[in-house]
Amino acid sequence: MGDNLISVNNVSVNFDYQENFISKKQKIHAVNNINIKIKKGSFFGLVGESGSGKTTLGRAILGANKISSGNVIFHDDERDYDLTNMNKQDLKEYRKKAQLIFQDPYAALSPRMTVRDIIAEPLEVMKITNSRQETDERVRDIAAKCRLNIEHLRRFPHAFSGGQRQRISIARALVSNPKFIVADESVAALDVSIQADILNLLKQLQVELNLTYLFISHDLSVVAHVCDVVAVMYLGHIVEMGPSRELFKNPKHSYTKALLSSIPSIDPEKRSEAIELKGEIPSALNPPPGCVFRTRCPNPGIDCKGGEIKMGLTEVEPGHWVDQCCAL
Amino acid sequence: MSHLLEVKNLDVKFDTDEGRITAVENISFSVDQGEVLGIVGESGSGKSVTAKSIMQLNPGNTSYNEDAEIILDNENVLKFNSKQDLKKIRGGKVSMIFQEPMASFAPAIKIGAQMVEQLLIHKNINKEEAKSTSINMLKRVGIADAEKRFNQYAFELSGGMRQRAMIAMALSTMPKLLLADEPTTALDVTIQAQVINLIKDIIKEYQMGVIFITHDLGVIAQVADHVAVMYLGSVVEKGPVNEILKNPKHPYTKGLLQALPDINNLDAPLSPIPGNIPSPLDRPTGCVFRTRCPHHNPEGKDGKIEMKLIEVEPSHWVDQCGIQCGQNG
Ligand SMILES: Nc1ncnc2c1ncn2[C@@H]1O[C@H](COP(=O)(O)OP(=O)(O)OP(=O)(O)O)[C@@H](O)[C@H]1O
Ligand SMILES: Nc1ncnc2c1ncn2[C@@H]1O[C@H](COP(=O)(O)OP(=O)(O)O)[C@@H](O)[C@H]1O
Ligand code: SF4
Ligand code: SF4
Ligand SMILES: [Mg+2]
Ligand SMILES: [Mg+2]
């Protein structure tokens, strides 16, 4: 286990679904049989289209979603936490160690809270500090690390720009001194000129505070720049995973290739080289049998059509995993 | 030849409780038939306000300057105030598509009924013809089962399909000018590629003029013929797309390009533009970009310089301070 912080073993997450009370109960297959290891100190990227299950998987790893089958192990220095088997005390400790960066903290928080109170809230809720003075010290300390102006702590959130808000959001996630951070679309709402600043801050904090990230994003260019390992999700499955540079230079899976080619090139002379995918991601209520990408695959093999293919990753280069049927 | 659309010296101001906001200041540009003008800029730069001015959709607290002109098909839209005239620019000669397609559809009316109603207002045709035009248009934008979708509500469609239906509705009246305000921003890249290709095909087919608004320079590179770069209500640079993206002159345009993570160059550091976009209530005097410009010299004259575009290469216009300030900003 040594250098892994998180092991996700055969994890599936299903949600019950019933259109109305007379129709039959169905299952939404949000996350299917996922296996990943997140190394200590890594910036692990998770990409894929809307509805592919990124948030659901991230929340499952935080213990915020039930896990329908499989397990998630958090390897702390002294001991392991099995997320599917934790008592109240364990859960309390785990909450301090694993945190989520909200996309926009003000969407969720009272506009009447000052920035100081927003950042301090996790400390108070989790009863981490013993006095107001100690709380203030921790808040000031983390605010400075996130390059927030100390004067701003007394202000109310509404006056801040997107970039400043995001720094507040990061400070709030880091104040409990966590080891693992899930950043779910943390720069999606920011303007490009500000986005780079927040990404650089996340990188810097990673080194300074020994953090490990699960970085969820739909923006492949951003992921390519900040992540060292990337997993590509489609309809609840990881279809390809590998070291970021290798994966972006040498994509193997049809879906990864299509996704990469869809990024609009900044060069006006390179127009429409996109491998156009027909249609949209199917509903997670009725995923296609066999390869889940089959209904949109631009060049399915003869074997792929039958729907009998069994999905599962196979290693094609050291650390580079591809769904077995597409690896051939 | 006269342009399909010509915007001249447009200011747009809003009166609010906190004071008067300058959302757009002294901008000028033109669009020809069959041409796509991309307007790029970060949030709050005045892109949507500009588009809405063309359809007179800005709210009651808006004021335009006396000498501004928005000439569409040889008529000044800003002088329109009769219902008859406004009809011409709202769904007649001009149509608009949005980031959020639900903004175009009334939730309680079926898609087909809305398309038919719009056609009956703007075109001299009967109900049957309007229905077949609508269904053909739904087919044209790639909606399978168009007859079935015609009888559905917008919320019953998936995201990508709704976007297509909105485009179909906007195009069914055959506008001369299409205003597309971030139509692909909320979409996945794969669906974005589909929608971009669709819009490009349709422009070619119908030879309409298009203003394509986005904050994504990659999208601009893929769709636009000409580009106007906006910052805090001003156009700081404009010109042919190749020129602007490959030979940018203004520090803001250069900064935007450098801040963009380039998937083909993973070794390039990510360089943000320092600072934050000022509130429109604190719009800087002189050069609007000076609070974030790396060349800004506090002792220089950029606080006093009047912003004004000058032509540095054929059709490539840059704010005069933008090129001067390198030396004496
Ligand atoms: N609480 C829930 N109840 C029922 N279905 C859910 C729930 N949460 C997620 N789902 C479904 O699970 C699937 C995966 O959703 P998820 O939000 O994880 O996707 P995502 O990859 O994060 O997408 P996005 O990019 O839009 O954030 C979707 O089909 C979604 O509708
Ligand atoms: N009705 C309004 N009243 C007051 N201010 C407005 C109004 N509409 C837009 N604004 C302001 O005008 C500026 C430009 O807005 P907008 O055109 O929507 O920007 P963009 O579309 O480029 O993001 C912003 O500062 C915005 O807050
Ligand atoms: S397994 Fe077949 S259908 Fe699936 S992605 Fe690969 S080639 Fe396409
Ligand atoms: S005038 Fe000065 S501050 Fe403005 S863009 Fe030019 S160099 Fe920068
Ligand atoms: Mg999500
Ligand atoms: Mg806008």
C-alpha cells in the first residue's frame, strides 16, 4: 500500500429510481465497478462528459455518497480507514482528513456570514479548536496561505470577485488541515485570466501542505496541465487511465480520442478536425450492454456490436490502462 | 457595398441604485452577410449588453448616447420605438440564441406551438405551412423524430437536443442576422463540436450574418471570420481572426492567450493576468485595462489617454494606448 493514499476497489454506486409510485423501481447505474489507486501527493484528474459519474465517484470517496458495492480505503499514516465500515468516531476523523472544495461557496452559504466565519465554520462544526483565539489564528494562517487579504476577513462575501471567492472556498476546505481534497469543477466558473491563478495556487498549496487531490473537471486542457494521472469516465465506467502526458499524447480508447479531438483548437487554420460523436451520452438508467460507448463509437470493431463484450481495464503500457475490448 | 449591420460609437449605460454604470463605451464594428463576427471577452465585458442593444432588449434603466447608431439594413435600430418597427428586429430580421435554451422557450407551451406562433407573426404564411416549415427546420438541425418533438415541451428534451431546437426556432424565420450569445458554453466539448458544425453549415447555407459571443478563444478560432476583443465595455482590439490570434497587439489580448492552457504545449507555465476585473462602478479612467496591465506605469499617461482604435495592419485595429504604452505607457 505504501505510497497510495486512496484505494478504490470495485466500487459501484446505484441510485433507486421510480418515475411515479405505480411504475416499477429501477436503478440508476451512476458508477460501475471502479478501481483506482490515488498516490500520496498526486494530482489525480477525473474527466468525462456531464452525467458520466465524476461527482458521484468523488462524493463516494469522501464518504458523502453511499457505496453500493466494493470499498474505498483511506491509507492514513497510522492506520487504514475502510469507508464502507466506519464507526461514528472514524467518520468524524475522516471528515477532517478529506475535504471538498465547493464550486462556489456563496451558493451554499448565508450572505450574512463574514469571510472569517465562512472559513472558520468547519473548525467550529468539527470542534477542532478550543477557543476563539485559536480559531482566529488558524483562519488567519490559512487565509494568508491562500493569498487572501487579512482585511477581507471582516467583509461579507457578495463584494468579492470570482477569483477571490474561490480562494475563500479553498481556505475553507483547507482549514481543518486535511490530507485529501476533492476539487469538483473548482475553476469551471472562473474567467480564463483568473483560472490560471487559482490553478497555480492549488499546485503551490499541494507542495506546501502535502496535499493529494482528486481534481474533477470537464476541461481537458486544464486537466492536462495540472494533473499527473488522469482517468477518463464514460457512463459510470473508467474507460482509460494513465500518466497525464502519456494519455494525452497516446490515447488508446475511442472515447478518449474523440474527446481530445473535440477541444476547439486555438489555431484558426486547424478547423474541424473533431471526430464528431453522434448523439449524446445515454441514460444511466439503461446503459447499453457490452461496451457502454458502443452507441456512439465512431469505429466499432465487428466484435463490439453484439453487446457481449465485458468491460474492464487492461494495462497496455506501464501505468496506462485501457478498457480491454478497445485495447486490441 | 454597405454592411448588413453597422454599430457606430455605441455607449450603453445603466442607472442603478449604486450609480450609473458604463457597460459599453464607444464601440464600433460591422457585420456583412455570410460573415461571423466573434466577440470575445471575460464576464462583465459587455458582450451580452451589446447583443441586446441590437434587438433593443435592454431593460428600462438603459440609456444610449445620442450620436450612437446601430444600422441594420440601412435603418437605425436605436430610433425604433413603434411595435411594428420592433417586430422587425425581434424575431424578424434578427434572432438570438442563448447559453440556456430554456430562456427561449416558454415552459408551458409545446415547442411546435411556439415555433408556429413565431412564424405566423413574422411571415406571411398559414398555419399548415408554418407547421411544415417548423418540422423541416427541426429535421435540418439534426433532431430525430421531429414530428414527435414538435409536440413535446422543451423540458422533455435532453440538453443537446434543446440547444438544437432553440437554433431551429431562431432560424425558422430566416433572419438576416443571428446573435449567438455563448450558445455552447454550457455544453460538453463533444456536443459543442456538434453545435459549432451545425451553426457553420447553416450560415453557409443561408448566408446570414452572425455575431458569435463567447469567452472561449478556441471557439472563436473555430467559428469566427473577424474578432472583436472586449474588456470592461471597450473593444481593445479587432480584426481578422488569424491576425488577432496569431499576431495580437494589445496587452489584454496577449494576456488572454497566455492564460489559456494549451493542450499542445504542456510545458508552458500557466500565466494568469494579475489582479481582478474591476467592478463596472470603478471603471478605470483612461485605459480600462491599466489596473491589470503588466506594462502599466503609474507615472505614465495611461490614466489620461483617450481610448481609440487605430489601424496597424489592414483591418487590424488596436487601441492606441495598447501600442504606445509599450514605450511610454
Ligand atoms: N442523488 C442522485 N439520485 C439519482 N441519480 C443521481 C444522483 N446523483 C447522480 N445521479 C445520476 O448519476 C449519474 C452520474 O451523475 P454525476 O453527477 O456523478 O455526473 P458528473 O460526471 O459529475 O456530471 P457533471 O459533469 O454534469 O457534473 C447521472 O445519470 C445522474 O443523473
Ligand atoms: N440591466 C442592467 N442593469 C445594470 N447593470 C447591468 C445590466 N445589464 C448588464 N449590466 C452590467 O453591464 C456589464 C456588462 O454586462 P454583460 O453584457 O452581461 O457582460 P458579458 O455578457 O460580457 O458577460 C456588467 O457589469 C453587468 O453587470
Ligand atoms: S470496445 Fe468497440 S464499441 Fe467500445 S469503444 Fe472500443 S471499439 Fe468502440
Ligand atoms: S495603455 Fe498602458 S496600461 Fe493600457 S494596455 Fe497599454 S500599456 Fe497597458
Ligand atoms: Mg459533477
Ligand atoms: Mg453574457
